[in-house]
Amino acid sequence: MKSIKLLTTTATAAVLFAGAAQAEETMTIVSWGGAYSASQQAAYHDPYMEMNPDVKIINDESSAEAVAKLRAMDEAGNVTWDVVDVVASDAIRLCDEGLAMEIDPDEHLAPAPDGTPASEDFGDLLVSDCFIPQIVYSTTFGYRTDVAAWNGNEPSSVCDVFDLEAFPGKRSLEKRPINNVEWALICDGVDPGEVYDVLGTDEGVDRALAKLDTIKDDVIWWSAGAETPQRLADGEVVIGSTYNGRLFSVIEEQDQPVKMLWDWQVFDLDGWIIPAGLSEERKARALDYVYFATDTQRLADQAKYISYGPARQSSAPLVGQHAELGIDMAPHMPTDPENAKTTLLYNYEFWADNRDDIDAKWQAWLAQ
């Protein structure tokens, strides 16, 4: 069998990884499924396996449960995942709990083509010592354009989600407090710049949940990002939140009667962590993969398949047209000036510090 070509920069990792390549190696990579995992498959997994024919990548779609599952694996002493795609706030929590390994960007990640160190190329997006940024995305709303009960009107504000009189019909919202409570407070009159100050109090959380109470009976909850686009396509809901790339897929690729509602989209980061406690061989293999998958060209390549902005500064000029549709992808990015007139910057530290407490209140509210 061919040995696996190494892309890591450390000699130790190279020796260990080469030793592991004597037989076919499986690597379990955890992500979110749907159009997003498909974009990773095309931009990262397939090219990596082509370069490394002794590696077989197994996809797992459990990222929404990554924190709980990694805690359980660690407690059981049996970590079965090799690389995990998580949002930045979850990476911070996993790092703080010692469940993710620390990364030295300039040792473990590729420099930009002009030699700029990875630490400078990723810049402020390196929000945790364990987090390897991959994309900038937003959570926002899509809505059907053919709802008869709306009398030809279309929503223009995120607060229209809470207006059941003008825009009747079922909503699709994520089954977690993040983003929902921020939008609820904005639509209850809180200045967007003060949302996290208000949310940091018990009264603020109660206020957000009270606002969500006004539409709760008309909400169908989702856990996987692919659910809202499917519900919109099927006409099961008239408006729903999900990741902007999933909505791009249903609008542009599937040509469904759906439009984007960019108002107060929530910017966030998504990227990789490598679980702590892997064997040296598995750790070397995981490092080899992320070195490849987060280089300048690979991050730009993902934007050919889904409308998420690459996390490297050096990747942005390489973003071109959709691989199949031939349309320019830049206007479909959440960071496009026309789309980013009103944006809420997701507060990673706030959610890392407060997630468990607000989750407990959220679950109690759901059960009522």
C-alpha cells in the first residue's frame, strides 16, 4: 500500500502518522450534515482521500450534540471521534473543560501562499486556543413567497417572525436558546447593542421567553440545519431560521419559492477541534487532515459549494463562482454589504459562560 503523504509540519507527527499508514486508517469526522457536510465532502474529504488513499473518512452528523457527547466519551475513556466541527462557543467550552487539544496555529496550520503565518491570516477569528476557524456564517430566516394569507406582502424585519396577524403560519425555530432569545429581546424593544447585558440577568431571560411565548404554539422546532429548508420546500412552514448556506441551497440550487430575510442575521464562526486524549497516531492523523483542510485554497474551495465566507483573509480573493450553477458567490455571502445592513455579532464568551444556566431555563420553558 502507498504510504500517506504528510502535510503536518512537525517531525514527530510525521513519523507517527507514517507508521499508522501501513494499513487502511479510518478517521471519523463530525459535522452538521446536509448541504454543509456535502460542501466539506467536495472541498476537503474527497481531495484528502485522493491524496491519501490509505485513509477512509467516516462522516458523523452529531455536531449539534458535540459537547454532551464528548463529555460522555471522556468520562467513559473512549473517544471515538477524530476531528469535530463545532461553533466557536462550543469550542471555547470544550477547551475550558480540557476536552479539546490546544493548537499552535503557526506550527499546526498552513501559512498563506505569500508566507503570512496562519496566526495572522486567521487573525481575530482565533477565538480559542483549541479552535481552528473554517467559515463565517450567519443564522437567519427564509420565507415562502407564495403564502396566500399574506395578501401579497413579504416580511422585511426579523420582528415579522413574531407577527402572527400579518404573517400567519407555522414557524421553524432551532430547539435551543441561542439566537432565539437575542431576536426575541430585539423584537421586544431592547437595543441590539444591549442585548447581552439584558440577557445576562434572570429578568432578561424571562423577558425573552415571554416574547417567544407569543408564537410558541405556532413553532415547529428543529435540531438539524437541513430541517428548515425541507419544511419550507414542503410548505410545512412559512418562515424559519437556519444557516444562510442551507437557505442558499433551497433557493438557488432547488429553485424553491423561498427568499432570504437577512435582517438581524447573527454572525458566527464554525471550525474544527481535535478531541483531547487521542492516541499519538490518531492525533497526528487529525493534525494532518486539518492542516490540509484549512489551507487557503481549500477554504476558498468550500465557497464553491455553499455560501459561507472562508475564515482566512487570503482565501477571500479566491472565492469565485458556484461549482455547478456558475453564479458569482460573493453576493450570497452573509458578509456582503447589501446583506449585512443589520447584523448581530454572536457573543462567544457570553454563551461559553452562560450556556448551561440558560439551557436549563430553556428546557423548563419548552416543557411547559
